[in-house]
Amino acid sequence: MDFADSPEEAAFRLRLRDWLADNNPGLPPSSTADEYWAGQAAWHQTLYDAGFFGLSWPTSVGGQALPSVYDVILDEELIAAAAPPRPSVGYLVQGLLEHGNEEVQQRFLPGLVNGRERWCQGFSEPDAGSDLASLRTKAVLEGSEYVITGHKVWTSYSDAADWCLVLARTDPEVPKHRGVSAFAVPMHQSAITQRPLKMINGITREFGEVIFDGARVDAANMIGAPGEGWRLAMTVVSHEREPGELGYVARYGKLVNELVRQVEAAPAAFGAEQRRDLSWAIIEADMLRCHVSRRLSDRLHGVEHGPEGSVDKLLMTEVEQAVGHAAISVGGSASAGGDDTWLRVYLYSRAQSVMGGTSQIQRNLIANRILELPTT
Amino acid sequence: MDVRLSPEQVALRDSAAQVVDRLGPATVAQLDDAERAGKLDAAVAAAGWRELRTATGDGNPWATAVEVAVIAEELGRGLADAAFLGPTLAADLRRLAGAPTATANETVALGQSLSRLAETDEDVDATAVDAHGASSALLLLADDGDGRLGVITLGSAISGADLTRPVARQDGERMTALDGQTRVLDADDMARWQSLGLAAACADLVGTMRGALTLATEYAKERKQYGAAIGSFQAVQHLLADAHVAMEGSRSIALHAAWAVDALPADDALAACAAAKAYCARAARSVCETSIQVHGGIGNTWECLAHVFLRRALFSTEVLGGIGRNLERVLAARGIGGDDGLR
């Protein structure tokens, strides 16, 4: 049991640290300002090109096949350098790796990993949120193409996406979980329209609605077999619940460090309650780093994903919301006007207990699948 | 980095689990079974777990704080009413002081509400902790210069909040310097020793949470109301799910703390352990309260083990500083603390 670097890990850490000293793009905190997303694609590509992204994925799709714990080192150094977090595409990568055939993997994964092709995820619908399996978007085969009609929502970064991983019903006759298939749909076509959603913290580019009105997709772009869409969705959302896959450790560490710097700069300005809020945020962020180290160590002999992703999701939520509370406590809520960066950090934190499956859904999963409590 | 337990550490955990499952108190009534408690004590002694922190030839301990934590977690889970934390902390003090290993059962005396090792001139209320079977306790001998240890003789053990780990006070006025101390304890030694105590207490808290959660989960599967097991109701399920999450987060930060004790510079180790202590203490109270709540009225009776877990957690929480003190340490480690500092 060892949290310390091996010699190879230490050498990697130093190389990364040196590189970050000259290559930090200095973006605003993630998910708080539209400028962040405008610079994120370039950050993804720069980080990848320098050899610091896609560390644990197979070399055949552009990864480096390093042990998964290298991602912890990456997160730690991104925090230390106050650099943006790593791109959160790991859950899509895992979905395509597990369900896509060789051809699909070779066609789509390199661009997803190296950041040259941008992706979004079309799962949720206005009437299919927590009950995702009741989705109504349909895909009908016409010749060698599927025609897609439906309405997706919460499709993050859809306006910048080249591809959308769409869940659509291909067989309305079978039970709802079995009639769903997954497609890589090209976003650049006129039968797709987008509506950005303005979120409570003012951002307009992260979430959107996407309407497919007879959009076309090559049948070869189906990921997995017909009817395998639900299983693919479960793979994707289970990884989407993992802070180790999302790289959020760095997001929280950076925010906490910034709040610490504010107190350091003017210690007399902060009272006991603000210090207490900040101390919990420090501890929570540290807990998540330790927890991700544990989870990624468990993966040293291969990727598994089970119901424990729900535990990780709830821990990640606890951290994000503790950091959010410290943000308005120490950073200020801008109630008297002025810079509202910390208010935006706080308001965004409320979404964490909803996105990727609500906290209530996670608790149901833990109760039934880990604690093995009976269902009604 | 590979933070999985080694095969040896897994084997150690399994043997500790077997001992507590066989000889620990399975009911509140069994806490009064002196024959059982004697067997548990003998098994812990025979396994050599109390000597993990005694010195090898080069002055290092026989085992790291990770092994201590592995044992402590299982003892906490099984509500073991045999001494471990106290003798382990005493052995580590002797090791740091370059003194010979104790010849009789020994523990440590803590002062200022259990938040630090007692000092003879300041802590008139010094409390020997985890004092089951201990005849003496170590403390700091303040009037003989800093960094020297003294020994007090203990009166008979008395029950505090924790029904599984009694405390004891000094018997009479007699205090002697520790025989054979060859090294004066410096500030780094004390920081590292405190780290060990905090990490061991965290592991005990994690074990306590596991035990309390298992108790409540099993009860929720069996207890029926409205014609169904109460564990089938979402309101109950979500309480237990939250308790499980709190336990898992605690486990991760406590594991890191245990590793830090021997692996990081003294201040960094203490900061890591302080963060873990605050987190685990908050989580443990919540998990143990949930266990009582899920048991309903029965959970509020003496006969239900749920309160024994809560009481054990309350004691572990106070050992070497509760939540408030450790939050201060966390801030001090980041350079924004108050007057009390990190150490």
C-alpha cells in the first residue's frame, strides 16, 4: 500500500510539472463562464499533443496504456499549477471501447482522445430524465442509413460538437430497455437544430437542447449491436459518475487553492465561520483525491465498473457542494454587485446532484445493488 | 502509486476479523462476560498486535501505521473490548524515546480533554485511555525539561462514554521518570506520534461505521412494518445509502492518513491525519446516529448494540483532538491558521 510515486511516476510528474510551467492557458474556472469552453478545445489538444492526456487508454486509439493511477498524478499537477482540469471525455471513451467494434473504435476514438473531433452525448429527453429507458427519439432504417427523429436535452457542448452519441429507439415492439440502439450521429447537418439553455449561473454554452428532425446517420455508425444501446448507456453513465474518469479532482483542488489564497492575502477579513467552511472544503477535496487514488489503484488489473460508481458520484457531489458553500462564504455571493465568479461557482454546484443521475437515483442503486436491500 | 493493501496486509486484516468475530461482544449482554473478554484479550496479546510499534534494532517500528490501521479497523468493527490503541501509542512513545519495551501492560495518559499527551505540570486530570488491563501510563514529564517521559501508576479502570475501552486515573501521587530513556523527544517526534494516534483513531472510526451500518442494514432487511421489510422503503434506503457513502469516503481518507504517518515529513503527516480525523469523526457520528434511527425505538434501548458503536465513535473522536481542533490544524497546515497552530 503506497501513495508515493514509483521512479517512473516521479519522472513523469517532473516532466509534466516543467511543461505546465510554460503551457497553462489560464482559463477561468470551468463551468462558470462561457469563455472557458471557448478555450477548452485548444487546451485538450495542447495537453494531448504534449503527451499528457489519454494516459491510461489503449495505444491503438491514441492513448499511452499507462497504469490508471497516472491520472491522479495528472490531476495533482494540474492543481499545483492552477491549470484547467483535464477534458471530461473518459466516459464516452469507455463506452466506445466496451461496445464499439474494431472499425467503430478506429474511426472515432483517436479523434475523441486527441481532441480534434468534439463530441456530445444525446441521452436525456424532456420526458426521459431519471427514467432514461422511456426515451422516445426513434431511428428508422432507410436503405443504408437510419433516420433519426426526436428531442434531446442536457446535451453538453452540443453547439461545438462534431458528433453526438445518440440513444434512439430502433424497435418499438420489444420491452423498453431492449429496443434502444446507440449511434454516432454527425452534428453538421441541416436536420439538426440546437437551442442553448441558460443555466442558473448564467452560462449558455454548456447545456443545450438538440432537435433531430429526420437527421441521417450511416448504419455503420451504430455503436454495438441493434438493441445494445441500453447496455452502452449504462456503461457510459456508470463511468460518468466516476470522478477518476471526469478529472474533477483537479477542478475542486484549484478552486480550493484559490480560496485559500484569498484568506492568505487578507487574514483579518475572514471570520470563524468562513474559515470553518473553507477548512471543510479543503478536507473534502483532499478526501476525493485519496478516494480516486483508491479507485484507480483498484483498476491496476483492469477496468471494472459496478454500482460503486454511485458511491463515487455522491462523494463527488458532496465535495462540489462543500466547495460551492466555501465559495460564497469566503469568495462572496456578490449580493452587493461586483465580480460574481464565486457566486457562479456556487450556483453551478447545485447541478452536481442532478447531472449524470440524481443523488436520489444513486441512493436507490446503492441500497439495492450494494447494501442488497429489498425492492418494494 | 498502488494503494491496494498488500497480500500480507489482507492476511492481517482477515486474521483480525476472525478474532473479533469469534471473541468480540455480539450482544450488549456479552460485554459483561468476563470470560469471553479475557479470551479476546489473550488472543490479541498472543497475536502480537500491541507490539507493532515497538522498535527493531535500528529504532524503526516493526510495522507501519498502515498495519496498525488495518487491525484498528477490524477491532472497531467488532467492538473489541481489548486494549489496542493505548498500548500501541505507549509502545511508539517508548520507541521514539529509545527506551526498552514495556514489561507490563501499559497505555498513555492524555490531557486537555484527551486532545494531547498529558503533561505533568498542566494536566491534573490526565486520563489513561484504553486502559483495560493496564497498570501504568506514559505522559510527558514537564518539570524535568521537555521531551522526557514519566510513568504513572493507574487505579482500576472506570467506564467512560465508550463501553468497550475504559479509562483510568492515576493511583496516588507517585510519578517516576521512564527508565532507560535514551532520546529526548523533539517536536517532530511528537507530531509523528500524534499522527499515529489520529490515524489509528480514524481507522477505528471507519470500523465502527462499518459495524454500525451492517447492524442497521441487517435489521432493515428483517424488521417488517406495513407488511414489508422497512429496508424496502426509500426513506430508509436513502439513510443507509448515505451512511455507506460516508463510510467509503472515510475509508479513503483514513487509508491515506495511515500511509502518511511513516511516509511523509512530520508536518505533512500531521496535516493528512488531521484532515482524516475531522472527516471520519463527522461521518462516524452521522452513521451511528443513522444506525440508531433505523432501529427505531429499539435503537434507543440499552440492549441494542447501536449505542455501543456510537459511544465508541464518540471516544475515538476525542482522542488527540476532536473536529474543531483538527479543522484548525488543517487551516494551519495551509498557512491560514490561528494561534493554536498545527502541532
